[in-house]
Amino acid sequence: MARYARGFDVGTARRYLYRADPELARWMQRLGPLPAPGSWRKPFDPVDALARSILFQQLSGKAAATIVGRVEAAIGSRRLHADTLGRLDDAGLRACGVSGNKVLALRDLSRREVEGQIPTLRRMSYLHHDDIVTALTPVRGIGRWTVEMMLIFRLGRPDVLPVDDLGIRKGAQVVDGLENALAPRALQERGERWGPYRTYASMYLWRIADLAAATDAPTPRSQE
């Protein structure tokens, strides 16, 4: 069984995209090479990352970080797992600022972890990215976009295109000079030419969207 590496050669990806898409290539030349995310080399715990994604949903980064800090202090650990989260009852989590829906999501994640339904990092290294999406999206509060951010910024899979991401859609709109952003299905078709390096194309589309919005600094992405 083939094993998937964490990360890919961005130089190879850049050269491929230059040849595959002249419209995108003009923006790539303007922005220059984008480095590989440092998160590809950092230790990574899938369950902990998913728990943190749940806690960060629909909140500003500062507010979410405050709640995460309270949870860590209450459980006496920086590791969010079934065993550590189990040290608090639902009322305890709510007292930390965790919403009722997020409490249910964390409990569902914990249950699935105990039952062996959440692939370990080692197991993920042998799974195609579509299979990882299939394995994780049944968890309450975990949608396809959340898993795609994990695939891009944690696992470094080379061929992921988050077609529902507003930044990706905006970047593609700018590249093609369109009046309106492409619908997800149309963007999926448009992105076929970027395979097998749709992840690197996505990284450029985010930067293009930031540039179009006159954003001085890149917009932080989930799990980046």
C-alpha cells in the first residue's frame, strides 16, 4: 500500500502550473514563489486539531483562543482528546464559554475517537484525501471545508481544491476577470487543469484574493 508524504515539492508544482494555466501564471509571476507552509513539518495530532477546529468555528481568532485557553486550564492539559475532555462535564465546558452545539460536537468527536473511528496520523498517511474526507465528515460539526484545511495545511496533500471557500472563489474570479465568482461545480471544472497540484493553485488563489481586497497581510486560514 502506497504511503502519502506530508507535503510536496512546491518548485515542481509551480513549474507545472505555469505551463498548465497562462492566466494563473501571470499572477504567479507577479506574486513570486510561495513557500511551503511550515505546518507541514510540525508534529500533528488529528483529534486535537479537529477539537480545536470545532472550538474556533464562527468566532474571531482572539475569542476562540481565549475559550481554548480556558478549556486547557480546566482539564489540566493542552491535549484535547476523549480522555482529557472527559475530565469536564457539559456544564464545565459551557462555563469555559463553549456553546451547546460545540459541546455536542466535542462529545461526538470523543465518542468516535474511543470507538476507533478517527484515523490516526499514521493511518491517514495511507489514505487518499477523499477517503480522509469520508472518514471525518460524519463527526458532528466537521464539514468538508474543515477537513480540506487539514489536508492542505497539516497533511500537505498536493491536489486539494476547496471549491466552497470564498477566498478560493474570489481568487479564481480575479484570475479570469469575471463579474461574478464561479459556482463550486464550475470552479471544480475550471480547476481540472491545475491537477495534480490544486493545493498549490489554491495557495495562490488565496493570495490573489487578498491582493484584490488590498489586504496588507495574508488572511489566516484554519489550521495554518
